[in-house]
Amino acid sequence: MIKAGIIGGAGYTAGELIRLLINHPQVELVFVNSTSNAGNKLTDVHGGLLGETDMLFTDQLPYNKIDVLFFCTAHGDTKKFLEANEIPSNLRLIDLSTDYRKESSEHSFVYGLPELNKNEIKKASRIANPGCFATAIQLALLPLAKAQLLNSEVHVNAITGSTGAGVKPGATSHFSWRENNISVYKAFEHQHLTEIKQSLLHLQHNFSEDINFIPVRGNFTRGIFASVYLNFEESVEYAEKLYLDYYKESPFVIVSDKNPDLKQVVNTNKCVLYLEKHGNKLLILSCIDNLVKGASGQAVHNMNLMFGLSEKEGLALKASAF
């Protein structure tokens, strides 16, 4: 059994990660660290776990009892934690924050997008889990980058559920504001653009075009639906072959022949892609659950790869379509 610990246990991604790990046949969840909730039941914070676990939050960090440590911390806090604490060299780390997604000679984290870096993840001891928007958009574009076909500006409109804003309530996540409402934020400047461009450059070294990304706050709780389009002179059949070939060894990416809807992926680790050709434009639709494929499910996928398990172990989840 893989013994796991979690730091930062009160947020949405932590709740999803706990759910996945306590139901994973090859994992024992040893502790969930949260200083503000120490001594409280996990179910006091994550009500959906009622009947699944009697575990309590702890303020202790028994590194010697675990094989892998997940960070569900606020952005910036993982780096602070690692600088302030001595971590055993044999302990594997998976960080769900933004802190180590940008490649640098100053750290040894591998960018944890399995559809791009599977072989590197298998050998890694430290993983930087990708962002949710970044996951959906990269999966829409990687096959084109591999084929050196990103030769125009890329346009992206992507709408996300309210859970993407985190568990702490704010002016734009409050139910009364979010219900029956949508809005644009961080247009052309979203922080996930850095990691998206970084990944595309690994496959198409000469890619220098703009990615025009318009993120939208949706009036629903879970999921990301991204509409991506760019110039493409080949046929849609040619594009479909590129995508099917690229993802033939990727168990969670489905290239659909039907226009998808968001409910097909909610509660799963799937990404559903769909292609259409309109004149000289290729439209790629990409759907994921922001908390699973865009966060905690991808973290478990990375753990499976690191420990030599089947990629789908613990992630055979049905979509919450109804």
C-alpha cells in the first residue's frame, strides 16, 4: 500500500483528493494536515465524506509514516513550506499550487501533465500539478504542436465553475452574485498562460504566436468548457487522425465524434475533445472537471505513474450527468 499525507486539507481540491485517496485500492491515507482544523473530523469540513471516513485533521507532520505528500496549499505556500522545513529526500511530493509549474534550474519539479511528460513523471520524485484551465487548453492544442501546425494566433474562450475560485467566499464567488450570472476576468493575462506556452514550446520550438485567452466565470459549480480555434488549412479528418494518434496511449482523453457537453466529464478524470472545421478555422472543444482532471484526479494520476501503478487505478469514475 502507498501511504499518503496531505498538507492543506480544507479546500475543494483537498476534499476531492481525500475522496479519491480513501477509495483508492492501493493507497492508505495516513494524515490530513490543517492547523486551523486540527482535532476536527474531516467530515465537519467535507460533508460529502460522511460515512466514508472517521479521520481527524491533524497539525502533525509524520513524514516517516508516508511515501507521498500532497500539497493542497494556497499559491506561494508550498515554496515557503519547503524552504522552512526539512523534507526526507526519499519522500515523493505532488504540489497542486502554482509554485513550481514554471520550469527552472532552481528546482527539480517535473511538470505533471501526463499526456505530455509521462516518461519524466514516472522517474520523478517531485511533481508540479498543472492548472485547471491550463490542462483543458493544452490538451486541445498538444497534437497540433506535435505536428508543427500552430502557425497562427490561438483564440480561447473558456468558462469555469465557481469551485475554481476556491472555498473562501468572495465578491465574485458568493451564491447570490454567481447565480444566473457570468463575467469575464483576467482577459489576455491569466496566470495559466505561462505554463501553456511552456508546454507548447516543448513540442513546437518555433511557436511564437499569441494565445488570446478570455476566461469566464460560470454560474455552475464544477467543470471547464473551453472553445479553442485557430487557422488550419488541412481537413478535419486529418486533424482527427492527429488527435487520435497523439492520444492513443492516454486513457483519460477521449476524442469524440459528437459535440460534447460539460456533464459528460463532471466527477471524472476525463477530457473530452471534439473537432470541427469552419472555412480555414479549426474549432477544438475541450471539457474537463476542474477539480478532478484539472486538479486532484490529475494528482492521483501522477501518483499512479510515479509508483508504477495502472494509470486508471482509483480513477474509474462515472460522470454525474443526471
